[in-house]
Amino acid sequence: MGKLGKVDFVPFSKVDGIEERLKEGKISATRCKKCKNIYLPPRMDCPECLDEEMEWVDCEGKGTLVTYTTIHAAPAGFEDDAPYTICLVDVEGGGRLVGWLDGKEEDLKIGMGVSVGIRDLPEERMIYFVTPEE
Amino acid sequence: MRTGVIGIGHGKFGRREVTVQELAFEPFREALDDCGLHQKDLDALIVGSSPEYHRQRSLSGVVAEYLGMNPKPTFLVEAACASSSAALATADAYIRAGIYDTVAVLGVQKMLELSTPEILALMGRVGDVQWESGFGTTFPGYYAMFAHRHMYEYGTTREQMAAVAVKNHHYGAKNPNAMFQKEITAEKALASRMVASPLTLYDCCANADGAACMIVTNEETAKKADTPIWMAGLGSATAPMSVLRREKLSEIPSAIDAARNAYKMAGIEPKDVDVADVHDCFTIAEILAYEDLGFCEKGGGGKMIEEGETHIGGRIPVNVDGGLKSKGHPVGATGVSMAVEAVKQLRGEAGERQVDGAEVALMHNVGGIGQYCFVNILRR
């Protein structure tokens, strides 16, 4: 999606504003102007009220570790990265994201506080990185 | 108006050096032989399969031609790993509506004609490709995340997961159609290489080629059969495909909803189930299934396998055909494979794997990582 993630599978989406926000270091969700529901991953169509008026909201980059796994058998495009650890994070303010762990799997405890940042990958791609909090 | 199963056929699962239509032919012929019917007696062929694994496009048309079914109608039903359970439910609806009297339901999948790079590329598109796949998620990776969450919430252990693999291989060793007809030990399972932590190789089912077929018909025709088996309850439901939009990750919510619908339609409770086939694509998935189907309380799945409650002789024997784990998982064939095994159990034809006096059998077939689930109940 735009430049998010190591491999790009989706060339087009209504969520086209995210690339600029990622470059500014912003972790962003969308909010329905009508029902005020927050969507992370962002989307431009509200499934609750079927409205299409959305606005961007930025998140703090703090959250809670929901679960994780270390991928040893990697799919195409990730062969050189394995093993890598994927974390699911419930972000403060609403929504959830998937990010790569910066650290050791052994140090993870589900339910722990984590911070989420954005890092550059080769070819101008970007990825969410998850760091356990002390 | 009830729908009855009168014919069953099941091919050998594994690496098969045949085409997809040749694969389909074997159980189709067996199912027709089983009920003494001919193609002319069938009103339609409904195929369950996941098309992305095949080089051949327009699959059901090609299969219908090879099976000698022209000019009878055919079409493909797709719900990922639950495709042929969806095909079975579709056939049931056509028959109940009186549009068709007798239908062949075929689950078929040729998975091993793809090259390794093609398989790795497909593997990378299992999840939500917009928000998840760019981070290198995989099929085992999703269930691994469910496993870690279940371990955290309920104290489930790797040893309990390995016990599922040991049980299913134990029964699969007695199933001539299984891909892996061999026993394994917990030590071997636990020591096998890591795929996606905490799941090792022996926690995962294998891709396979395979096909299974059943002939279903209306009540009037079914009553003429020696031992008709009745479709008593059909339940299906969905859940978000994305793990980013799923509230709980220690259950398959679509399975809970599908089971509720199936039990209601059949007028039974979980305790009435005599034998079950559940979707053990990974060992943790079988533990989740025990809970989602109400065989035990939430969080009790690990203990249930540990105490032998799902072995033959236990409270509810589960996957005594070997499950996906030992049979292999030819995605589109799995749903009908489960149903064929259920019919064998209810007819008393399961041989060494027979659960004595089985009257009610349940099939739990999950599509993808739970975006679809079908729970079907058959009874004598």
C-alpha cells in the first residue's frame, strides 16, 4: 500500500494519503466524520454508517503487544529477512497494526507496553517497527 | 424435506502425478459405484476448489467434461480451505428447493504442480495484502500468533499441541487414503524445525493433491438406499479476514457462530456429537476447535487433548481419520473428505477407526484463517 511494507501488493487504494504521512513519521488512522469511529488500518469507507467522509488522525505510537511470532519459513520477497518477528499491537487511541520487532523474541511478553516507529527500508519503502518498553 | 447422502468416494491424498481432472475421476467413479447410479441419474455437478493453485482455468467445466457429465450443469464454489463444505451446503439448498433431485458434490485440489517459487509467492498473499502481507505474514504465522495468544490467556503448552499431532498421526496410520500413514512421537514433533514460533513442522499440515466426492439426493430417493445418512444441520459464518480487525485472537469467531447455527438446525447440543472431524490445519487449530464447538469450556482445549478425551474411547473422538495433519490438506477437497469420513463412521464402515454406535457426526471446516467457517452435522 503505497510505500508501507517490504513488498507492495496493492497498487491503488482510496487510502492514498498515507504515504506522505509516513514520510513525516506519522502513524495515522482515519476517522469517520459522521459516526467518529476510528479505523487503523485506515479506510475511506465507513462500514458502520456507510459514509465516505473521512479525516486523518495521528496516533501517539504507543500501544500494547497483542501477540507475535517469529517467521522462519519465509514467503517470496522475505527469504533474506528470516527469521524476523512480527508483532500485533493495539495502538492507544484505537485500532491495531502489524510491525516488525526491534529486539529479541525472548524479551516479549504479551500485554506489555510497546512503542511503534517508522523505519526506512531499501527502495524508499517504509515499515512499522515495534520496540518493547522498559 | 431432508437431504440424504447415498454415495461416497475418497481418493488417495498426497503427491499425485496426475492432472486435476484425473484426480477428480477416482472418487467420482467410487461414489457412483457406491450408490449404483450413473451420470445420467445426476442433475448437476457442484465442485468445491480453490482456483489459485491450478494452472487449468475454468476448473469445473474441465472436470465436468472429463467425468462425462456434459451437458449437465456445473459450477465452482469457493471458500478457500472450506470450498467443498460450501459446495455441499449449496447442493443441499438446491435439493431442498426442489430444483435438483440428485447432485454430485466434488472437492478437488491439485496443489503440488506449482513450483517452489510459485508456492512461496502464494504463501505471501494469504493475509490481507493491503495491510499485512507487506510485513511477511504467512499461513503458519497467523496460527502461530493465535497459539501464542492462547498460551498467554489459558496456559496452553507446546506439549499439548504436539499431543494433537501424535493423536492424528496415530489414526492416520490406519487410513489408507492419508498422505502420511505413520505414527510420530511427541519428542520428534517438539524437536522438529521451527516454522513460525511456537509452531514447528509437525504442528503444520501439508499441502497435498486430493479429491473426494459424495452423491446427495432428496428424501424420497435417499430412503431407497440401504443406509442413507441425513444432512441434519448446516451452519456457516464469517469473521474479519484481517487479524487487525478481529477482536479476539484466541478463538475462531466464525466457528463459534457456524456451530451455533448448525446445532440449532439439527436440534442437538455439543454433548450429542459422537464423532467429529475438525479443521486441524495446525495443531493449535484443533485445540481452538474443541472450544469453539463447545466440546469443552473456553481455555479447556489443551487439557482435553492431554486427557485423551478426543481419542476413540474418550468423550468425543476427533479426527480419527488422521485429520488434515496426517491426511494432508488438498484445500478444496478437505470439506468433502471430512463428510465422506463422517458417512463411513455413521454407516459403521470405518474399520479399525470405527467409533462404536456413532449416530451423530460433525464436520468443522475453516476457510483461510477463519474468514469462513462451515459446520455441518450428519446423522443416521
